[in-house]
Amino acid sequence: MSFKNEVLETYFRNHVQMKCDETKKSVGIVMPVIDKILREIKKKDSRFTVQPVYAGSHWQNLKVERADEFDVSVILSLPETSSRCSDPLRCFGFDRDVDDPLKSIPYDLQIIRGPRSLPSPPPGYCCWKLQENESPPMPSWSNLTNMTFDGYLVPFLVKKQFHGLLNEAIRDLNLQKTVSMRGRVNGPALTIRIAQQGHFCIDVDFSVITEAFLPFPSEIQWPHRNAKWPSLEKVVDIRGTGVQTVAKKNFDWIISFLKAEKKLIENIDSDGGCRKKSHRIMKKLNEDVWCDTTSRVITSYCLKNILFWECEDSPYSEDWSVDKLSVRVTSMIERVKKAAQARSLPMYFNPAVNLLQDKDCRELDIAVKKISDFMKCPDKSFMKRGVLPISK
């Protein structure tokens, strides 16, 4: 079942669109804190740069409802002798077993040499090898022990180092009354919460990315065969940004298309289309309907990739005219449902990566059931949120 455009437009105005004054105030609170913290971290460890990459939902005008989350990618400058490899020989691991690798990892774990080598990085991942003996290292990398092991740059150690620096910066800048660290998660982000009197709490997610221009890996065939979206001009521009790597898993770096995705989003509605609006409605429905009580098993990043696939399969401007809003939203909801049922959502830029690989199957089943119920009677959900009058 599809929706009437008027219903989705009302839902967008009342539940999705952000208030300009609130957003301006949030930015005014967050930006000085980010700048102070990164400058303080830079003083203690010059390998982390002051100027980050802003590429999250807020910066791309994809945020919904309120400006209470900001994504910041902090650049780790690597020595020129660093090399990316996909089939390393790494004979090390944690000093004790980790009960559930999908949950929080304690930072008191130590890395030790082991009898067996680690598995090769899975599709979409790689590792960094620092060639210490080929040339004099950068001064800041003269002591390699706190982020490397056996010459490999270890994501767990990088996040551990940045976590410590983040805590120290909050303390040394006397920000404890308004800024606090959130609980650890097993993922790329380290989160701080900013609490200002008279304003809602704001979370800032810091992730560490490498600064080293890497061309699109040869095994990644993008644009996809026979694809008519995006334009050739946009393709050339995107491929010119290369790829980055992000400290996500404990021992493997994920190959990230952070800047490529940012480029793809830029001017995506230059033809007056409704791509961003459709995506933002999807994000809010995700929060309100099928992931309302479970953990966010379908993430914002999953939905961004759903948007990209929808754009590729519906490449023409007329497919995204404002009168097609309900058609596009309905189609993307069906994509989410099918992906959850199949336990498979290929990453747009690298389809070898399944974005649902490590998701809880039970939670995916719950999401599928809720999507099915919603699509049978969407009016019930919209009435609950005051978008439609309650029928008598």
C-alpha cells in the first residue's frame, strides 16, 4: 500500500523538519566544544589533526526533527611509508577471550603475540603496515608502541589512544560540568554528550579515519554496470576523492567511502527532486515504526545506502518529482523489508560488504513484522502521531 503525498508532507512538516532557531543554537554550542577538544588533543598527540571531516547527517541536511547528533571524523596522519594490505600475516590478539565481540570492548585489554595468525580482513576491510626501516619516521611516529603491534596499525589501539586523549581533553579544559563521555560501543564512534542548561542534550560521535589518498580499490567496480545514475561528470568527481579507512573492527580497518558519499549527496536534488525529503521521512519512520523499541538494527547508514540503490534503479528526474514522494517512500520501505528478510543489504559503493552481516536476526524479524503491519494499515500509525484525524 502506498501513501497519499499530502499525508507524507504533513508528517514531514510536523515530525521530520528541523527548527531553524534550534539548529542554529545547537551548532553554536557544539562547534566551539569540538574545536577546543581537537586542539587540546593535537597538543598531546600531533598525529591527530585539528581540522576534521564533517560528513554526517547534519552536515548533509539529512538530519531529522532536531539537531541533537553530530558526526565528526578525526584524521590520523600516517607516515609516508605506510602501506595498505589485504592479506597480512599478523600473529597477535587479545590477552584474554572477549565474551561477545559485538558488544563493548574493555580498553584494559592488552595485545600479545600468539601462536596463530589472525584471519585475513573480510571483504571491505584492510590493514595498515608501517614500514619502520625504509626511511626515517615522522617525529610524531618515532614511538610506535601505543598504536601499533608488530608494525601494524591496530584500530583497537588507535581508538584506545583517542579515547584516553578525549577524556584528558575534557578534564584539562574543565568541561566536566557540561561534557561527558558516553558508554563504549564496539564500532567506529566514541561519543561525548554536551548538556547545556535550557537546551536539549547533544551527542557528538568522533571516529578516527586515516589521511592517505587511496584510489578506489581495483576489485570495486563502480559505477555499476549499465548504471545510468549518477552522471558521468559526478562519477569522475567522486572517483577523484578516493577512499578512506576507519577504525571500526578491533584489528581491521574498514574501507570507507565517506568523502565519496558526501560528494554523491551534494546537489542530489539540483533538479528539484525529493530524494533528501524521501530519505529523511524514511529515517523518521525507522525511528517511529519498525525500530521504535528495538535497538536501531536498521541504521541511518543502511537507509542512506537504500537511497543510493533507489536512485540508481530510478535514475531519471521524473522518478523523483515532488508528486512521486509517496511512490519513492513506498519503494524504499519495501527495500528495507526485503533486505531485513534476506539478512542482506549490499553497500552501494562496495556490494561485497553486507551491511546486515552482524545484525541480530531476532531484531531483524521484529522489524520485518512491524513494517508489514505498518504497510497493511499506515493510517493507524499516522493517526497516532496526529498526522491524520482519528476516525470515529
